[in-house]
Amino acid sequence: MSASMDANESNNTNMDVTKVETSTRYSIGIDLGTTHCVLSYLDLTAAAENPTEKVEVSVLSIPQLSQPGLIEEKKQLPSFIYRAHESELSKDDIALPWNEDPKVIAGSIARGLGSKTPIRLVSSAKSWLCHSGIDRHADILPAGSPEEVSKISPLTATVEYLDHLRNAWDHQFPDAPLTEQEVTITIPASFDPAARELTAEAASHLSFDHLTLLEEPQAAVYNWIKSCGDNWREQVTVGDIILVVDVGGGTTDLSLVAVTEDEGNLTLNRIAVGDHILLGGDNMDLALAYRVKAKLAQEGKELQPWQIQAIVHACRDAKEQLLLDNDINEVAISIPSRGSKLLGNTLRTELTRSEVQESLVEGFFPKVSVNEHPVAARRSALSQKGLPYAQDPAVSRHLAAFLSRQADAASDLLEGATADDFIKPSAILFNGGVLKAPALANRMLSIINQWLSDADVKEARLLTDSDLDLGVAIGASYYGYVKQGQGVRIRGGLASTYYVGIESSMPAIPGMEPPLEALCIAPFGMEEGTEAQASNTEFGLIVGEPVHFRFFGSNVRRHDEAGIQLDHWQDNELEELPELQATLPAEGRKVGEIVPVHLVAKVTEVGTLKLEAIAIGSTDDSGEPERWHIELDVRS
Amino acid sequence: MNIDVSSIPTTIDMFHLILVILSLISLSLLVMKRKSAANQTNETTDTIQPVIPQEPIQEKEPPKPAQLKEASPDAALQLLTLLQQDARFIDFIKEDLSSYSDADIGAAARVVHEGSKKTLDTYFSLESVRNEDEETRISLPEGFNASEVRLTGNVVGEAPFNGTLIHKGWKVTDIKLPKIAAGHNTAIVAPAEVEL
């Protein structure tokens, strides 16, 4: 890791030195989704030439194999990789426009082949990338497959999706290579520092010259601003709190954005982000499929695993019709036989509106009070092999928990916003494919408004967004344009406060762990390009040996400054993250020697957190204090 | 299962099915036409040379042979592949329907209909040639496009022609078929599948 980190570091330094704007013609937004990737682009040169016109954002049509030998262009690249057996596909069947002999099979074809051979399908790499209980550099995907299937790491999978997008772009725009453009990659707001770092590391394999990470809900807000044009200022006012609800294929991501005023201009501030919730559209399709399966079982028809796959597909299509505002009351579900005999072997059943209502609307969006929070406690992330799926499927309960937890998130920024039992959004922005369905979006809105009217507060209004599927990518490329000094920028910075754990010194008592104190090393809201030093506390690093630190994050304690040491905190206020590790090379020192250091936190321009140990009282050859990198993602 | 399916939806399915097959046939004709039109321009430039030196012959001019183009088998095979893949088209057509009940046929017809619709919607943009309601009187001005509108029945007199719109017609406004890898064998419209 340290080798690749160093490479990453030097890239960043190069970036600052050689910032030549001449070749940067486009701002590119990449939505690296759990189930789909989208790439959008904005011509910065054209936008600069016609500053009065509304900026145009386009979505790249991504050539990809749809089945062996057939290449189609689609706006979305399914985030799947198929690890084919060597005798499975011929070279001609997997050729791509830019490579006649590709080593990796990604996109639609991977999803199609994988539905019949799941042991060779790499999916949900993004969820694995932010799963702190595993080594994310280890070749573990497809998870749980036989040893013979050659595996790749979640990081490599991410690199491959980016590489496919890069090739698709360079094929279409040979004069403007992707790596030279202004690239913004979106990540869930709930990604912890290690997952952000891993995303940046994946991107560093492609050596982007200008890379930024952007939180997906923020990208959704940028997309909304872009689609409103200058009108957005009329749709919100000072004091508004915008709740962004992003329910995608695999995850649910929540954020709060407060509208304030600065020297007469409206300003947007991202004030809170939610936990990482692995719950999305895929869960809903599965829920319907199992319902249909149970229905067929009652009729005495037992289903094979491949038939369940077919039902999931059929339910996805049927759901879309039944969740629209129309008068269709049932949609037939037909599961054809696998053999060439179609007649007599086709299973037929139907999915009704009331079943969809019950399974999806009531199952995933139950009407609950704002005091009802997800039932199951979060499972310890370190003790499991599979993905940490949300145990409570109710999006509304997760939302209630988020709003309650962030009750006083706005009190610093907005006058009159008093701490209450939950924070009251005044505007709502939806994003993600799931909320395209009017029945679900309406239900979500009515639940929030019920909470608000129960608390005697004005109902929230819905900010209308354009394309919920492509919005994040479009918002990301618009952000690249905003960064050039055009239009409003959302103030964000770190969405959590970070701490390292220090064991207090006290006499050992059997059966009791020494109490833990938490030293704040990076405060909430710390902005890109800034540094914080906890200079009042010394740590001793042992030369030549890895030293571990316990690492914590909090998205509710927003007033702790770097250097503050907590000896107690409320339950759930601090969440333990994977531990940190620092290794001092033995160069010029005795192995085993202890070097006193301070801890320094830095938010890079890319948007990742970097931790360093600075030697106290010793300098390197150039007279600067020596610095050592602290790893966020420790390989086991 | 037979009890589940009432006979009324079944007949509707058959109707749909016939529609699908009809539209598929006309579609493939259209595709071939387009291909041939595209080929024609190429070939005329190639073959125009030998025609020019011909001296004008005073006697009765022999009819010139029409330029015929081979419809590209790859495009046709690809369409078959897509229809088989999404709609089980070949499986369905190759079956002998005589021994099955309408309910069975109806269930299978849904698969064919849904899949064919998906294929059509994905790869072709279709719109009707005439926007008037069928079974209403319309008038065709002089110089109307004879390839878009076919006159039938009592075809006499001069334009404008007044008649009843029987079928509103279909035209493909955009076609976006997948590209085919050079070495891909398009003749295999559905590979045999072996589960291990």
C-alpha cells in the first residue's frame, strides 16, 4: 500500500505544479454506482465562450457488449464484471471497439452471463469497497465462488469500470483524453475516509490530472441547480433546510443542506450526512420476486433457482407499471421454460397493484412516527464475511433515525433553529431510480409531511429534479464547471469529526478494560486543502514496527476542535472505524527506538482525508520536520 | 393453470400475437428495403461505367435490367437473434400449436409479445405514416409519396384522391441496431445451452 500511496501523493503534487488548463476542455462527471455507472460531460470551452447561455450537459453513450459479439451503446454501464472460464467465450465474441482482445468483460453482457452463472459474476463492488471488515485490496470477488474462479479485489473492479469509461470516452473524443479533463467522481456521502481514499486510489491507477470526489446527494443538488438555471434562487430562501433522499439500486444515502446568506448571496451548506445504508431498489425487486414465488408455491408449483432470476426480472418491469398513477391493476408475470419448448412449459401468474402496494409501499415505506427508528442495532462491521446489508428494510425508519440524530445540525447556521426532537426540513429533493415511481415518492413525501404537521410545522415542498437516474452524473460535471468560479458552490468539508483512541493509564483491574479517551484530530467541516494539528498530545511511534491506533468518527459532535480529548461521550455518538496503522521505516534509526510525534490531519484537494505523524524535535535533511503517512485502510 | 386463464384475454393475446408477427414481417421488409436503398447508391457508382458507352439504338429499346441488392444477411440474423433472445420468437414459431389449448398459447404469447415489444422499442423508433384515424376519409394531393401510401380498390382518375384510410401505416424513423464484432458468427441465432 505504501508504495502505491506514494505514487498517489506524487501525482497530487504534480497536479499542483503542472496545472496546464489548455488541454482541459471538458468537465466530466462520473457516477460510479453500485449497480450502474454513468458518465456526463460539459464543454468548458464552449461555456466560457457563451457565458450568457445555459450550459449544456450531455451523457456519454457507452459502447458495451450486450451479448457475445453484439456491441450496443447505452447511457448506463451496469457495474458488473464476468470472470469467464477460458473455454466459455471466444476472442471474437468479447471484442470491444477499442480493444480486440480485452481481458475484462464488463457491462450489460457481464450482468446477462452472470444471471446464469452467478459464481463468476462480480457485483456490488462499491459496497465491498466501503466494507471495513475485509481487506479491500485482496482478491475476493466474486464472493464465495469456488477457488478455481480467478478473483479480483473490490479496488480492481472499481479500476476496471473506470477504465471501461475511459476507453469509451477516448474512443469518442480522441483529441481530449479523459485523464486530462476535469474529472469529478461521485461517492456516497456516507463513505468513511478509507472508502474515499480507496476510490481515489482506484482513480489514481488511471492517473487523472484533475480529480475531485463529490458526495452523491450534493451532486443531486447541483443537478437541481443546473436544471433550474438562475431560478433556483426563487425556489429556496434563507433558512430553508433541504433534505436530499437518494435511494439507488443498492444504497440509501441521506443529506441535509441549509440555505444561508453571505454578503447578500444565497449560500448552500451541507450540514449533515447519514449512515451508510445498504438498502435500495434491488431489495425491492427481490421482495416482489419472493412474494410471487410464495404465491406459486401455494399453487403447488415449486421454482428452480433460474426461475427466481426470471421472476426478479419480470417483477422489475411489472413494478414500474404498477407504481405509476394509472388504472392497471395487475400485470401478468410469465416465466418461459429454458428449453426450446415454450408451449405448455411457461409458468404464468400475475402481480397485482395491492401486492406491490403491500410489499413495497408498506414494506419499505411504512407510515411510522418520527420516533420509530430501525429495529436492529448495527451489526459489528468487523465480525462478518458478507456485506453488511441493512437489517430493517423500512426506508422511513432509517430516515426518522437520521432526522432525529441530526436534530440540532442547523442550529449553528440558522437563527431560530432550536434543537428539537428532530430536524425539520422545509424542502425535499429526491434522487435515485427508486423514487422515480410516483407511488413511492408520494408516500415518502407524505410521511415526512405527516411528521412536520404533527410537530406543527409547515409542510415541506418538493423540489422537482429532472432525471433521477442520470442526475448524479450530470450534477457532477456541472460541479466541475461551478468549480471554475461559475455559480453557487455547496460548502461542505468533512461530514464527520474524527478521533483516535487513547487508552488512559490506570492500574489494571481484572475484567475491566482500561477506559478509552478520544483525541479529536480532524474537526467537522474541515475544508479541502486545509490542515489540522493536534499538537498538545504526543504519541510514541516504534521504529520498524507497525503501530496501530483505534479510529473513531462522529457525525453528530460538530464542535470538537483538533486537540480536544474526550473522556466520555454518549452512546452512538462515536462510531468505531477500522484502525489506523503507521509504520516508521528504520532508515537511520535503531529498530525499536521510540520517536515522539504529533498527529496531523489534512483534507486533500481531491477530497480525501490524509493523516500524518510529524516528528517532534527532529528534522530531515532539508530542515523540515519528518513526516510519515498513516494508513486508513490497513491490509490484514 | 387452465382454470386461471379466462378465454377472453386469450383471444386478445392471439390478436396481439398476429399483430406482432405482421409488424415483424413488415419491419424486416422495411429493413431490407433500407439496406438495399443504401447499397443501391454504392452500386450505381460502380456499375455506371459500362452503361455510358452504349450508343443510342434506334430500334425498340430493350428493358434495362433492374439493379437488385442482396439484403444483408447479418442484419436479418441479428434481428432474429435479438427476437429469440428477448421474445423466444423462433421457439414459438417453430412449435406446433395444434395440440395446445388457447390458455397455453396465451401464456406463451405473452412472453413473445412482451419480448418483441421490448426489442422493437429498444432498436427502432416507429411512427405511423398517417396520423388520421383509420376508417376516416382522407384526401391525397397530387405528388403524394407513393411509397408511403398505397392506393387500392377503385384506383381511377386524377389526384387529389379521396378515400378511406384502412391502415395508418408504419415507418421506422430511427434504427439503432447493435454493432457486430467482425469475427462473430451471426448464423448462431441461439447457442445451445448446457448447464454444468
